[in-house]
Amino acid sequence: MGLKHPGRRGFLKRGAAIAGLAVGGGVRIADAQTPSPAAPAKSIKELVAYGERSRFVTSTRIPVSDRPSPDSFGLVFHVATPIAEQVGAITPSSLHYVATHLGSFVPDIDPKEHRLMIHGMVDRPLTFTMEDLKRFPSVTRLHFVECIGNSGRPGAKTVQESHGLTSCSEWTGVLLSTLLKECGVKSGASWIVAEGAEEVKGASSVQLSKAMDDCLVCYGQNGEPVRPQQGYPLRLLVPGFEGIFQTKYLRRIKVVDRYYMTFNDYGHLQEDPKVSALMNQIGPKSVILTPSGGQQLPGKGFYEVSGLAWSGGGAVKRVEITADGGKTWKDAVIQGTAYRMAHVRFVMPWMWDGGECELQSRCTDELGQVQPSRAQVAKYWNKPLTAAFRVPGTNNSIQPWVVKNDGSVVNGLV
């Protein structure tokens, strides 16, 4: 049941068993959809112009809000990425999670007509076309975006339901600091207000220090233009901050000398300063994707525990995994480079003996912050640890998965 680092000789001895798992498909998703053999075929011309995935690949996003998406009016609300079926650390653009304000139609914006205006406490108010922006020095960086509601909860049966409102892309654009310097920020300025072109005119207030640090005005995502659901043709990226700050369809930035309450702040402002302090930056976080809720282990033997880790405080420095509910922890292997404010993949070889056990992961970031358990969070807030306990602020607590004797995997928070 414990986590082990099997040697080469032991690994080879188990070769036949592992091969059997490979033939059987390893971890099986219990509710996987069977692709239709009658899927409509695309013409060669269409396939040459823009490729498509195999009809045998059926990963799809799912609605995770109280309202259907789309609803009877065609409005889309919160739609979660199939995070358990993702490989590597980058989310395909077409599967990136979607969150909108009160359900919004996706604007159909002609990039030739789109403008970004920067004004307020600046020496030179300027309006940029898309062509203007692409003439500035560009940067490409890997960053996650996450909704504040993305967290483990007792009612979630799968990891897509609990943690599917986070995605990671390679973003390309211009540093916001470059544009602000071009305009010349006046003394006394301390905040910016970023506004989008949605019907609700979604806007967010961001401290000027953050805007001048690492914020990006993005026109590219994963090697192509930003997708319409992600803010085409232009969006603001505020690395490490919750999703409400990542203004889509960016059209205006006003430099101001105080905090401005905006539409997006409704429901996000908290009177308790301790809660408010936890509402912006995402804490160190990780989640095991395989095995996870709704999956089925075909039998005891070797498996690779795999998941994603991230932190709004910087790069992930360490990920640990336990198979005994937190009694003992072992370091997982971080695959590839752990970039700042980005997802990173972690793995751990594991021999399952067929007995019931509880898998967890915890992340430590470059600031030394350690992902807490739900019990630790409840103790911090002096609250009883019950199923009804709701973590204030951004919930980055540990997600446990229980592997039953029959190989089924369920949410350990139930």
C-alpha cells in the first residue's frame, strides 16, 4: 500500500504484470464515453486548413455551475476542463476552462476595429490598435488561470468537478509595464482599473505595483491567437491572482490613485481582513489526477500516481505524496521545469497491494508556503471540521482520494 521507489531488477520482474495493465488500459475512467463510429467526416480541404483530433479522443468540458451551460438563452457560465485526461502541464486551448460574469455571450470582435485605451493618471493618454501592440517587444510565458471556486468539496465525484476550473497555457503578448511606461505614470498613482468589452463591462482593480511587475496584455495563447472564450483579441493576465482579475476582451485601462469597486468585485469583497488577504493570490496547490474520483483500478500492482501542482506565489519547489492518509510522505518527481505561477506535472511510482488506502498530495512553493490540509484550515479559523465547513478565501487545501478494495476511487472528503 505504501509508496515505493522500485529498483530496476524489481521493476523488470513485474514487467509481465505491468504489460497486462497496459493492455487493459491501466487506470480506466468509469464513465468514459464511447466514440461514435458514425462521426461526420471532414473534407480533406478542411483537415488541411485546420486539423482535428481523433474520433477516439473524447475529452470534453462539463458545466459545473448551478445553471446549465449553455442555458435556454445560449448563455455560458462555468465550464470545467477535463483535467484528469490532460497530459503534461499545458491545457489545450479548446479545453481551457470557461468562467463568465452572470453568463455572457462571447463578443464577436473584429481585431482591426479593436482598441486598447490607457488613460487616467498618465502623462500621455494613448490608444493602441492590435497592430500597434504587436510592434512592441513581446514575451511568451507559461501561466495558469484559476477560478476562486476551484477547490475540493465533498459533493464533487471527480477531479474535473472539483478542480476543473484551472488551466495553464503559454501566453504571448506585451508586458503591461511596457505600455504604462510608454504612457508615463504620474506620481501618486497606485491602482489600475482594467475593463473588458463584455455586455456587463467586466472590470477589475489591480495594484499598480503588480501591474508594473509581471502583468501581460495577451494576444496569443498556445501558439495561436487567444481563443474567443478566453478574450479574443486581447486579454489581461495577472499571474498568480484569481480568475476574476484576468480581464477578457481588454479595451480600457485607467490609472488611478485609489481602489475602485467594480462590477467584478461584487461578491468578492470581504469585511474580514484575514479573508480579504486570501482573495487575490492563489496559495500553493496540488491535486492527484490519477488515480482520482470516478476512476477504477483494474487490479493490484504497479501504478504511476500523477497530478498537477501550482502556486500564485511563484514556482513549485516540492510535491509530496502520501498513500496512508498523511501518516508518511514521500517526495514526488517534478517533471520538466517548474515555472513561476504555472502548472507543473508530478509523478510517483506506487505499488498497490489491493487494500483500501487514501492518496493525497501537498505542494511547497518557492516562498516556503506549504499546502494545508482541510483540518489545518479549520483549526486556523477555529471552526469544526464538518462536511459543511467552507474554507474562507481561496481554498487550496489538500484533496484526498480513497482507493477502495475493489479498485474504485472516491472523494475522501465525503
